[in-house]
Amino acid sequence: MHSVELRPCQLQDLQELHKIAIRSYNDHYLYLWLDGGAWYVDRSFNKQTLLDELKDPHAAFYFVYSGAELVGFLKLNLHKALENYTAEEALELERIYLLKSASGKGIGREVVRFTKAVAAQYNKRIIWLKAMDSSRSVDFYEQNGFVKCGTHTLPFEQMKPAYRGMFVMKLEL
């Protein structure tokens, strides 16, 4: 495996973030949608939405590299409360999106390790996330120490009903 490196994503990286977000999402999630994902991609990964998220001081984006190749991105919400935990205690891992070619190579495990280090820098007690209850990502997160602690249902009418369920998962530090 090539070395894995995470580099902060800045405002001037918007174009590259836009491209890797769409590529990595399209590699894995289009089957969830009645319209092939067009509505969600336009809603979540248009340049204005990404720019607004990059400007948010409570959000942190990182590019994920395997060797010299950009293979995905990470989005963290640095101060995001979860039931029984304040925003000061909790960090949300909102997205780990990797290209299909980078999946299954240990890169995700390195990204979780990096996320734990960021959480430690901010003196967080937990990292939490939402994972599709129908996806293999639940197993991945459990293998990396996360436990299920709740459920969530996505309200998106454009999404196939069978895929709207999510598990809320947490990792106590």
C-alpha cells in the first residue's frame, strides 16, 4: 500500500474538491436514488454549497492521498453535539469518500486514525457519524471501534425508500 496522507483543503482548492466529491460519490452511491443521484449531487456538491462549507469555521475538509494520487476527501464537523454530548465534547465524522479504486486498501482505516488524532487535538470525548444501514460501511466502522447508538431516517423523496435508514454510531475516546 502507498503511504496515506491527509492534507487540509482550503478555499483555493474548491475546484479540486468539487471534482473529487462528485467522482467519489458517483463511484459508490448512485444506486440509492430514483434519479441516479442527480438531485443529491447537485444539492450537496455544487460549488456554492462546497464553498459555504469550506468557509464554515466549524467544518474541516481534508484531501486524502495514496502516494501522489488524490483518492478522496474527509469532512469533519469539529463541534457537533450528539445526544448526551455537547458540541465541545463531540466531533462528527460527516464524510469519508474514496474513489472505488482506493477502496479496500486500508486507506479508510488511516483516515479514521487521522480523525482520532484531530479529535484528540480538540479534547473531544467522542467521534460520531451516520452510516447507511444497508451499506458495508457499518461493518467497517464497527471494525474501527464504533458502536451503534441510534437510528436516523433520511427525508429525501428522491431516494429509494429501502435505502433511507441510517445508524448513528459513536466512538468514545
